[in-house]
Amino acid sequence: LVANEPVAADFNLGKYIMAKAAAVEAALDKYVPNGLPPHPKVIFDAMRHSLLAGGKRIRPALVIAACEMVGGTQEMAMPTACALEMVHTMSLIHDDLPVMDNDDFRRGKPTCHKVYGEAIALLAGDALLAESFSLIAKETKGVPADRVLKSIANLGTLVGSEGLVGGQVMDMAYEGKGDTATLEAVEYIHIHKTAALLEAAVWNGACIGGASDQELEVLRRFAQKIGLAFQIIDDVLDATMTGEQLGKTAGKDEAVAKATYVRVVGLEQSRAIAQRLIAEAKADLAPYGAKAVPLLALADFITARTN
Ligand code: GRG
């Protein structure tokens, strides 16, 4: 396969994502129930408000595609797929809080704190984060314990201070001073605040599916590239679409002058860098031939997406 060449003609990514998303939706509904007496119902309502509010479900699709590519099954991958969506959702809930980005809309709906208040929104995020780890540990079936342990450790590292949290802290440090950011700084922010979770999705899915250490390294590099491209495209969409089209508060990122690729290198360069990263990522998977088709198509989707 040549990088950026269309993947297998008979593979339909739309159908693939819809099928995986439907399976993930049903599993999330089961794992995060609509109340669990005698525990306070409001926390379940707040978690589900954000978790079951739509979303493209890219991270769970990456988990399942990576697991299946190396010989694992969707069933093995499902707790990890749901856990990744739960961590992603908690990061959105916290990101939207007044103390962070202060957004009123997310996924086309009022944000969690707008409906349930700041304290419950904070706690809903905390519960989703904690339960994502216990979900992987408790519900992963038919996978040797050392793989489950390795994947939990990897997720923790990529979510904490060396990952998502580190990226968010740096992002906040540049708020209002985006035009002083270097390419190195904006790359740090994007690799940590966004790519880290896509890396965890691909790496953990493959780890659960039985990938060798060498395969895991190849897949880590693939995921880091598509993850960085994902946030660059997000910057491009933010700069070129209205808030309504994006399902969030209009013009927010522009108004607070964040450090973005578009601000540092401009629109055209940003698009070109994202395209190049996707091409390089796809080339990494050449040894997998046709088995890589779903992951390759997901990589293409990242640059082609419109929301
Ligand atoms: C992890 C403890 C802990 C704290 C979180 C708030 C925070 C620290 C990080 C914020 C990270 C963040 C919001 C990054 C933006 C990532 C991004 C591009 C989100 C949009 O993802 P999509 O397009 O959204 O996949 P949907 O709604 O489709 O799921």
C-alpha cells in the first residue's frame, strides 16, 4: 500500500464506524447505568448527559480496529474502547468548566456544568475517570492479565502529567498569548492534550489484542502521527467553521487567542503538515497489508472530517 492511496475499494468506513459506534453505545449504556440505588441518581445522570450525547466515537473505533488488526476480537477490546471514550468525555467535561475553557455547548448540547452545576460536573468527570480504569480491570475477558496490566499502566501515563494533563496545563499557559507560541510549544500541547489519547486507544487496543513489543512500537508511532494531525485539523476547523457547525460556543478559541497550528504557521501550512503526517502514519502500517484497512481508513477520516 502506498501512503495516501485510497484504501480497499470495497471497505466502507461510514458503515464500519456506525457499526462500531452502535456496539460501543450499547456497551456504554450497560457500563454506566441510569442509576444504581442507593447511590445518588444525579451523578449517573450527569455522566450519561455527556457520555451519551453523540460524539464521533473515534477513540473506541481505533481501539477495536487496532485490536482486530493484530488478531484480537471486538469482545476483548470493548471494555478498553468504552474506557477510552469515558476518559475522553471526562476531559471534555473538565475542559468546558468555567475554570478552564468556560464553554456553554458541547456535542450540540448544553455542557454538563450548565445542566448540573459545576460541582456535579467536576465529580461526573472524576467518576468517569476512576471507573474507566476499573472497567478495563474488571470486564476485560479472555486476555492474559499481564496485557491488561500493561494497558492500564500505559493509559495512566498518557492521561496524567506526562500526557493529557501536561498538555492542558501548557495550553492554559499560552491562553491569550497564542501569538507568542513557537512551533515546538504548540506541538507539545497537541501531542499531549490530544494525541496522547489517540495513542492510548491504538496502543492499548493492540496490546489487548496480543501485539508483540515491536508491533506496539510501530503502532505507537502511527498513533502519535494521526493524533497530532487530528488536533491540527481541529485547529483548521475551529478557524474556518462557525461555532454552530462545530456544536460549541462560537469563536471561543479565536477570542482567547490560544496556541494553535493555524496561529503559528497559517491555514495552508497547517493543512499540509496534517496531510504529511497522515501519509507518514499510513506508510508505517504498510507491513500489515489489507489487515490495516480499517486503521488506514480511520487515519484518512481524520484529515477529511468536517466536525
Ligand atoms: C485527564 C485528569 C484529566 C484531566 C483532563 C481538561 C483536560 C485535562 C484536558 C483537555 C483535553 C481536551 C479537551 C483536548 C481536546 C481534544 C479534542 C480534539 C476533542 C474533540 O474530540 P472529537 O472531535 O470530539 O473526537 P467528539 O465529540 O466527536 O468525541
